[in-house]
Amino acid sequence: MKRKLQKCLTILGMIGLCIGLSGCGNDKDTAAKSTVPLECGQHILYGSYQGEAIEWRVLDKQGDEVLLISEYGLDAQPFDTNGKKRVLWENSTIRKWLNDDFYNSAFTEDEKENIVLSFSEGFEKKNDSSRLEGGKPYYHLEREAEDKMFLLSYTEMCEYFDPDPNPKEGSYFDFQYGYDEVLCYPTKYAKQQLYMLNVKDTCGWWLADCFYDSDGVGVISGYGQAQREILLNSSRYAVRPAMWVTWQSDMQVIEESRSYNNKG
């Protein structure tokens, strides 16, 4: 996984850290090099959306930066509104919404300065080959465009949410099963926007990737299953933004996650 920093004045030593990123907790050497006083799985508050502070989960850390994903589904937005059945992340309307409408409404100018421009090539070991003999091209396409706000790809989701405490090379989520690790609850605002919830009030959420040889994009269902959704203009799925931010000592770490399960 590679990342590109927005600021050209970043210390030269950081360049080596921007190559070959791997999931926090799966690479002890990577975590040891980080100067961020957080562990993966901890939560911080940063920015606000629709009148509520946004809670983020730490997924990875590298140098003085952390990868965050919103703990809750923050809104219900279609992946794309252009009526096509196959849309790459870089051409999707949800990408534009995240990096324009959401970005500008969720963060102050000072908060924006800490959000890093980045891109990802995903994790090949978490992907399936589209060929019987293996190798490229892979079934799940990655998001490789530079963004400040983005959605996780399927392989990133597998890397950072792997339910196996000792993940093996090539381990991924079996679409036949639901996994508690990827269940998501919507905020009160998102709950009002969503077309549907499952019986436990959990919601599905969008991933960033489409597929090599078929229509639709990746999603996580409200039951924790990795699936394919062909209705890209649907409002059935929540948005869980992700971003890389430069860690600041005054960022608010919270000890206990809020719960929206039983809230109206």
C-alpha cells in the first residue's frame, strides 16, 4: 500500500514510511516506528456532522499520521447517480460528495490542515485472482485516486477488520458468512436518511471498489456480509468516511464508544 503526502516540505525520512504500508497490528515493526500515542481500535473525536461530533476508529498509524474510519454510518448517499451499472471509484459521485460537501461541512479550516492527501493500491494478499492460474488481474479493483476523504476498498477492509487474531496470508471475508467485526450502526441523522435497516438497527455500508468483470460495487450488508450491490443509486447503504490525519496532541481521545442502537 502506498501513500502520497500533500505537503512537499515533509521530512525526507518520511518518504520511506510512505511505501509499503500494512495494517496496524499485523506489522509490529510498522507500529513501533510510529510516534502516535494511540493503539489500533482506539477512538477519537474529530470534526462534526449534522450537529454531532464525529467518532473515528484508529485503523493504522505511520510516522506521525493515523488512518481513521468513522465508527458509525454518518449519512445515506448513493454510490453514483449517473445511472450506470459499473462505475470506478475515481468517477463516482460519492467520491465528489465526500471530498466536497462532506469535507467542507464536517471540518473547520484548522482541522482540514491535518487531513493528508493520500492514495492506496490495496493489499494483493487479500484479493482474489480473476484467473484460474492466479495473479493479476485481481477480482476486486482498488481505489488509486488521490483523495483526502475516501471509502475503504474490499482488501483494506479485510486487512484492517480481519476477524482472525492471527491472520494468514490471503485470508479474507467469506461472503457466505456475516462478521460482527464489520457491523455498523447509523447515527441518528443517518438513520433518518437510510432506506432500510435490518432488525437489529445495523446498516449496510459502501466500499470503494468495483469488480474486474462484473457490474456493481462492494458493500458490507447490515448483517456483516461482504456483498456486491448493482443498484448504485440506492440509499440503502451508509457512508463511513476514512482519512489519514496528522496526529495532534490536542485531539480528543475517548475511552468508550457511544451507542446508537437504541436511540431514535
